[in-house]
Amino acid sequence: MRITKYTHSCVRLERDNSTLVIDPGIWSEPEALIGADAVLVTHEHDDHVDLLRLRGLGVPVYAPKTARIPGLGFTGVVAGEEFTAAGFRVTAHGGRHARIYGDRPDCANLGYLVEADLYHPGDSLHLPDQPVETLLVPLQGSWMKTDEAIDFVRAVDPERAYGIHDGQINERGLSSLNGWLAEECGDRYRWLPPESTAG
């Protein structure tokens, strides 16, 4: 499976002429969706779902069943559900967005485990209940701290981890975060610049 990372939380997965895109938000490059066969959306926030682009795409979109994404038709998914999207086997995990502050309301959030290999948690650090080879680890958000990202990688214990959710970090901050993850998580951690590939 070939993985291409785009800005912020968007990744494109390609295998055997099938393309699955996860979280194409308003900051991700439009080319992430070119030739996409299906799209997975972890939750309703616009840094993870670009409503205008997805409305005209004409491919199946999967999102949490209770997500509020007005004007977009999608297949609702719940935690624990297994389904096929663009020929990829997908299992949904978690259920809720990470707590941001106090009693502010959260929203539905699903992590997606694709082909029992790659795990994209969205805006959550929910631990999947099975081994993961490739972990996409959020680096920054109003809902997390750096030590939580490190602990997430250690708890999941993947073969490899790539940083995502980095669209609001300047170069100095990104260098610092990547340094911490590399130091604490070892050689398995790597940051992919936008539009670079792995696998």
C-alpha cells in the first residue's frame, strides 16, 4: 500500500489501481482527491472534511453516523463496524472527539484501521484493540499535548509511525515536535512533508 501525506490530516492510500483518501480537509491540496474511489472522514470539523470539494466529487464518502455534515450525502459508520471502501477493508474504532476544554460539546470521531495495517485516529488518541503496523499520530491540536502523542505511539507500539495533524505548526514548532517524537519513539517515527510518499 502506497501512502501519500497531504497537508494537515489528509492521507491518500493507493493499491492495485484503487485509491482511498482519508480526511481531505480545507487545508489539504485539491490533488489529494484526483482519481479517488472513496473517502473516509473521521469527523465533521472542516480541517478534516472540505464540504465543497466532496459535494462535487461523486464517490462514496464514509463518516460517523451522527456527524453533522450538511449537504453531503455519506454512508454512516459506527464504532466496531467493518466495511469495504474502494476495495480496502476498514474497521471503525473509537467514537468521540478528544475533549477540547471543560464541558464544551464534542462530536463523533472515528479512527479507521485500513487493511489491519494503517490506523488514522482523527482527532482522538483512541487505542485500537488490535495490532497496528502503521500509525498516523497527531502532532498538535487544541485537544492534546506532546507527551500524549509520545504515549500514543508507545501504547500502540506500531512498526512505523508518521506525524499528521500538523497544519497549524510553524517550522520551529514542527522541528521541535519531530525531535521529541524521534527521540522518545525511536527509528519507527518519521514525519512526511506534504505530498511525499511512503510504503
